[in-house]
Amino acid sequence: MAGATIDHLVSVTVFLAAILLFISLFNQTIQTAIVYQRHRNLATRCSDLLDNMLLTPGYPIDWGRMNDTPTSFGLQDPEFTQYRLSPFSLMRLNYTPGSPIYYDKTGQWYSNITMGFGQSLLVPYNEVVNYSYATKLLGTNNTYGFSLTITPILTITIQEVQSNPLNLSVNVFGSGFPLAGANVSYSFLTVQGTGGSGPYPAYTIEYGDALTNGEGVAYLSFPGYDTTQDSYCLLAYAHLNGLVGVGYRESVQYEGSYVVPLVSDFETGTVLIAHSYDVHQGDDPAEIAYNATFVLLSKDFTLREMPLDNTTNTGKIGKINYGYGQPYNNITLSTDNPGLLIITYRKSAQESGVVVMPWGISSVGFPISFGGDVSQKEWVATDTRQVVVNGIAYQAKLGLWDLQGYQVIG
């Protein structure tokens, strides 16, 4: 009788242990299924949210060209359909790979998008759309976090092979492979310290074409040009079967003092021409003269100069000096089209340079990174689209994550 009782107790214990074990296994299976379903829903949400950003212009539909804060978020160019994005809406996003800049002459902070010396975009904070506000407009605040990157599909790097005479190599790469047989149309701008309008720097622009070889490289030669004498910048457009990319390189004779363009007003197209010593605390607070030109890209990949509105201060040409006098000048870009502001400057006949600012983010192929930090997230859903920004091919990639986070608990 006692033995039967013991056997019965052992059997019940083993049975209960087996039930608990199976419950634990089933619990993990159920949790895994729930997490999988959440991840699948997140991936669907990511695709829908990306299309919502790229296929709607937001409201007002031309908010990229205005100073008003949008009440609906979207990046599509209102003049087109499909995946064509507004270069001006992208300009107003607060993505800051560089440290913010404070300019005491206007008392404002500027978002600092710098791609290297002479390639920058400084936009006042009171005219940008930040990440937290975008999440509210999209309805993802307190629920989802996202990171949007828009990068050129073609990577174009320009290297100096020889300085005198000048020879350059243009390397064109697609998504991990060289782009062979691509046409390369270039604009070669050279800066002279004297000439033109009195003391202001003169410049010339030369156009040409080349073809990339099997390794995706095109070689450009400029006989008679010596990089130790004059400054230059090269703007190269690579295009093949409708795929277009842009690359930029410059070489300047003087970096001690230079001009820094800052966006002042989107709606009127006003840009401030400031002294580098006021903005970046440069090496030499000397007086510098400048010559500003605004150009548009034509269908044949040449640059077409547009007139500047000279009703404000000195306009196209002028001088700025640190410490006294006029700390900055104003110019007005009297066009609604995206283009490139090119400013040549000089301190003396031997000390010159050139800086550029895109008016519309695609003019020199600036990449975009807007949103939160994706690092240390439990799971991030991603989706991509191929888009066009003012004729330049980009890839848009959205990463989306749940702010609550879910994982299987054993």
C-alpha cells in the first residue's frame, strides 16, 4: 500500500513537471510568434510610412520654398508625380553632420551641413523642420522612431593626378560597382585674382565631355593650367541611361579668409555673404572681395547663369571685412528653380579661392540623414526606394523601430 502511494506521488510529480516544461516551451513559441507578428507589422508600417513621405508634398504643398512651418509632412516635389522629391523641402530638414553654428551678427543658430572646405549649407534654426516635429506630423511620436537617409546612387570622386599641367581623374561608382561607359560632362571654373570688375576676382568657365573606361574612370586634361597659380573648381555630371550623378572638387590658393554664404530667407531667396572669421574664427581677419554667380544646370549639362537681384546692398560683387564696416552683404536669388551659388573671392592677386552653396539640395550631391539614432535598437525594419531630386538619382532608405521594444522572455 505504501509503495503504491509513493509511485502515485512520483507519477504526479513527473506529470506536473512535464506540464510546466511544455507550458514553458509553448510560452516561448507563443511569444516568438507574437514578436514575429509585431516585426512583420512594423515592416509593413515602414513601407507605408516611406511612401507617405515620398509620395505626398505635405501642406502647404510648396512649404519648402516658404518660411512657414508645414502642417503636414511630405517631401514630394509638388510639380511632379511618382518618386520625385523637392530639393527645397530637403533643404529645410534639420540634419546636422557638423556642429551648429552661431552667427552673432544676426543672433541666430544655423544648422551646419558641411561636405568639406567651400561646400556648405547653413540654414537658420527658426526655418528648419526638426525630427521631433516631423514625428508629430507623421503620427509616430511616442510610438515609433525613424531614420531617413537619402544618398546619391552614383558616387563620383575627383582626384588630382598631376598639378602642372593639371590632370584629373573622375571615378564613377554605382551601387558597389564601377560605372563603365558613362558620359561625364564637366564645368571647369578657374579663378583669377585680378581682372573683371576692378578689384573683384574674375573667373572663366570651360565645358567638356569625357567617357569612363571599364573601371569607371574618366581622365581630364587641362594643358597650360598650373594649380600653383590660380584656384579652380570642377563640377562633373556622370550620366548613363537616365541615371545621373554629380561630383565636385576644388583647389584654392588661400583659406585664411573667405566668404561664407548663409541662408537668410527661403521665401525671398535671400542669402547672407558673411566673413569666415565671424562664422568659423579663421586664421586671418582680412578684407576680402567677392564675385557671386548663381547658375542653373541646363539639359546639356552646362551651367546657365541667372541674374541676381541687386536691390539689397552690393549684390553680385562686394567686399566684407571683419571687425568694422558692413559685417555681411545680402544677395537675392530671384528664381524658384534649384541651382548653385558660386562665389569667387580674393585677398590679393595671388590669394584667391571659390566656395559653393546649393540652392536645392541636389546641386552638388549632398547626402541627407534625418531622424533618430538607430544604434542599440532591438529590431529595425528598413525599406528603400529609388528617387530623383532635380534630375539627380538618389536612394531613399527608411529605418523604423518600435519605441516600446519586444523580445522573447524564457
